Amino acid sequence: MSKFAAKNLAAIRAALDHHNGSCPVAANAILLNPVDHDLLGFDELWGLPVLADERVPTKRVRIQCDGSAHGIEDAIEQFVEQRRPVEIPVVIPIGPGEDEEYGPR
């Protein structure tokens, strides 16, 4: 096995282990950019199909499961951001005898 393949297999395994440790839904596929898929040449790893998917950026891997969908994480993050309270800065006006830069004289 080449260094290239070994390095990529280690990265894919780490991504799969991370998914399995953080997602309650089992992985059902490993997705790679078509260029990376062609370079690695694997159709199956650890019992999961390895599929080419143009939505995956090069040099990246996506672990697919029934609980995930492309873009859903971004939509959830945007929704959560919208639900956060808006922070309004408090402006304290300068009182008589005070200078903007230096405060009271």
C-alpha cells in the first residue's frame, strides 16, 4: 500500500470513528469527491460502500447516514443563530464637562 493510500485511509477511518462516536445513527456510506474516489480506487471500506459524490470537496470525506443530508447542518446552524438573543450595545452619552476621548476634565 502506498503512503498516499495509507494516509487517506487513516483520515477516512478517523472521520468514520468521529461519526460513530458523535452520531446516534449508523453510517451507511463513505462519500468522496469523484477525483479522490478515482485516485483511491476503493469501492468498499470496513463494510461500507465508498461512493463518488461531486458535492464533497476534494481532499475531504463525508460520512453518510440516514440522519444526515447535505446542507442540513448549515440550515440548522442558521436557525440556531436566528434564535439567539440579539445583543444591543449600551451607549452612554457624554455628560457636561467630559471629553469624548478622556472622560471628565
